[in-house]
Amino acid sequence: MYKKLPVDEHYFSIIDTEEKAYFLGFLFADGCNTGKGLSIQLQHGDVSILHALKGALRSKHAITEIKRGDGRHHVSYGFTSVELSNCLTEWGCVPRKSFVLQFPKALPLDLHRHFIRGFFDGNGYIADVSKSKRKYPNSKISFASTKLFCSCAASIIEKECGVNCKLESTHNEYIWQVIVSGRRQVVKVLKYLYGEAKIALDRKRLIANSILTEKFVDRRYSQKISA
């Protein structure tokens, strides 16, 4: 007989901690609400964040490794839970969300930065856009979603960080991107997102800290660092 593995199905019922806000944002970016449960797949190097999510949910479901035909390794995590799926839907993380995503207006104001950090860790990128060698590279950060989501997130970032966010459409009419350029502005946003953060994607936090400590001088980052 099939035995249902334990998981905290009500974890997202109330978003009242940094951890919950972060994971909600991360699932907004990278998670799949199937309508019957949750599914998420990441590159193998980011497996630690899946273990953190699994621990937060008090889940016994396995994280599995996937080797693609091109040799790349990924990790996958998911389970069935209609209750958890419904909770995510109520916050706006709906099934087939890519073109309809909206910023969760009921989210407490003091948790906005943690939610946005989670979304940025799953969806955003940091780039060195310097046109010539210099001691401190010129940086740019960006993330993409629907126009409604991007507009709301950009307004919050502008208000909290005192920066200017550029809103641009992409090749897809439904997807827009928020762009913050210039070292000083980028530093303000990264400090807002990652300063004293208790949870973050290791890969993104490392790059953010490099910029915040003025050590982001590695020319290998001349191309964007993908989500």
C-alpha cells in the first residue's frame, strides 16, 4: 500500500518569517505548482537550497539527481499535496504562472526584501558590464517576470533603496525585466537584498558579497551569471 510521506502542508498558510518569504519568492521564480503539489528542478550546484527547502517543509521526500543527454547534472524535488498547492495558489504562485504572475500584495512590508531576494536567486542575474579594464567594474542586475510583477517589485526597490529601476519588455510581449545599472545603485540593491540575510542561494550571495566588499574584479563575469 502506498504510504504518504510527511510534509508540512500548511507551511505557506501564513507568511510571517524571513525563511517563508524567501522560499515563497524562490518558488515564484523556479517552482512549479502542479495543482496537486510542488515540483522544482535546479542545476546540481544549487542542491543546498533544495535541502534547505526540504528541511523547512519537514519533508521526507527525496531529492533526486538527473543527468541530461548533454552531460549536465540537475537535481529535482517534489511531492503531492493539494493543501500546499492551494496555499501557494492563494499567495499568487498559481499553476502555469509564467504569464500571469503578480506580486503578493498581502505580504507583510518587512518581508518584501526577503521575498524579492528569493525571486532574484531563482530568476535574476548579476553582470559586469564594464567596457574597459578598471579597478571596480560597472555592474548590472536584472530579473524578469510579468509587467505587473516587475512594476510592483521595481517600485519597492526604488522606494527602499533610493535607486532608479528601468523596466523593459523582452522579445516576449508578456515578459518584462527590471534592470538596475551602475555600481553605486547595484551596491544599494544588493545590500538591501543580501545584507544580514539568514538564507540565500550560495552562488548569488557569493557574487553579491564580492561586489559589496569591492572585490568583484574577475573578468570571467563579463557575461551574465544566469539564474
